[in-house]
Amino acid sequence: MKSKKKKKSIQKITVWGLLTNLFLALIKFVIGFLGNSQAVIADGVHSLSDISSDVVVLLGVKFWLEPPDENHPYGHHKIESFITLLIGLFLIFAAVSIGYNAVTTFDERPLQKLSWFVLLAPIISIISKEIIFRYTYKIGEETSSSSVKANAWHHRSDVFSSITVLIAVLASTISNKLYFLDNIGAFVVGIFIIKVAGEFILSSISELTDRGISEKDILKIKNIVKGVNGAKGAHRVRSRKMGDTVFIDLHLEVDGNYSVFRGHDISEKVKSALIEKMKSVIDVVVHIEPQQENDGAE
């Protein structure tokens, strides 16, 4: 997917997410206030906090898809890893807040049963956020954007929090004795969110510290190189992940009797083959090494 089209897709789905969060926050505040439900009002605050990650993505995508410049010869892709890290921290904060509230309010019994119409707020939230989660994650897959996928899971976290609110409100409309279900459900949801956020945070930290690609991908690179006419093999394959992109440098083995011109031509074919066959690779630096008759083609 081209940079401009990719940027437009990310911006479009993120704006839809932001508008959805604003709408849900308003609905939850109004229904929660009219129905005297603290749980629904709190869920409205959660929806409002989700806007922060949407804003972060909108600001971030403006920069990380910019082409390389004099000060950033490798591009700006690491901004995406940093954005993903921030979203992971937002998720951790939301999860800890949910868990803390569940523990500290475990013994608080509501004063009265709630009205049935209060159920509308969490139901609308669950349906809306599940839809926006699926579309956002789909765009994240299509654009190979870790931050968009992280933001999708931020939407999904709101689904789970609304489910716990729905259970709590439903239980309260039936009997005040079932109030504790809200606390247990919220705590479980908090643990789930922390697990998801932890994976995003660890992945982002790895990329920010120049994590390379897997051994499986390195083997794939070597096989692609061997498939290029005139290439004997490759070794000292090094890689650097930057957001959804990968930079490769390798030592290419060619026949020692080849001219410089022919060796260079083979190296260009190797570079083109790797960029064509490996979706995330955007640049390859090739070091040519003459292979003697007794050399191996490692």
C-alpha cells in the first residue's frame, strides 16, 4: 500500500473512532445521569479517555509516514513504535484504574435498583465499539501498522468494560444483592487489558532498541538470494525493524572472476528480489564478496 493511501486509510478510521468515542461518552453521561448510575457515568469517562489514543495516532501518522530527510536518512518509522508504546501505556493506565476501582468498591452496595432504560448505554457501547474495533484492526492489518492495531485493542477494551457495566446494571435492576458481579468482572477485564498492553509495550521497546527480524525470515532472505541468477549465497545478514518496515544489509557472494559491473548488476537484482518478495523490506544494502572455489556458500 502506497504511503499516501496508507496515511489516508489510517486517518479515516481513526477519525471515525474519535467521533464514536465522543458520541458514546455523551450517551453514557446523559443516560447515567438521568438513570442515577455511577457505573454508566464511569464508563462514559472511560470512553472519553479513549479519545487520547485517537489523537495520538492522528498526530503520529502525520510524521511517521513522511519520507526520509537529511536529519532522518532512515525515515521516521520509529515514531510509530513510540506511538504504539504510548497507547500501550494508556491501556495499562485504564486497566489499573478499572482493577483499582473494582477492589476499593467491592463492599459498596448500591442504595436502590436502577431503571431498565440505563441498560441502553452499555448495549449501544458494546455494539458500536466492537464494530469500530473490527474495522480499525482490519486497517491495521492492511497497513501493517502496529499503532493502529494497538488503538483497535483500545476500542476493544471499552467493549469489555461496557460488558462489565452491563452485567452490573442488569444485576442491579434485578437485585441489589448481585452488585459484586461488577467488581469481579471489572477485575478480570483489567487483567486481560494489561496482558494485551504488555505485548504492545514489549514489541515497541524491542523495535526502539533495533530488534532484528526472526531467524525464519533471515533463512527466507538467504533462499531468495540463492534464487537470483549469478548469486552464490549470502551471509552476515543484518536487519533493523522500524515500525512496519525493515532495513536489510548483507554480504553477497558472487564468482570471484566476475567483473565489477556484473557483480553490481547481480547485487541490484538481489535488492529488487528482496523488496518485491518481502512485503516489509524497503531498503537493502548489499556488500559484494568474491567467492573462491573452496569457499562455502553459507
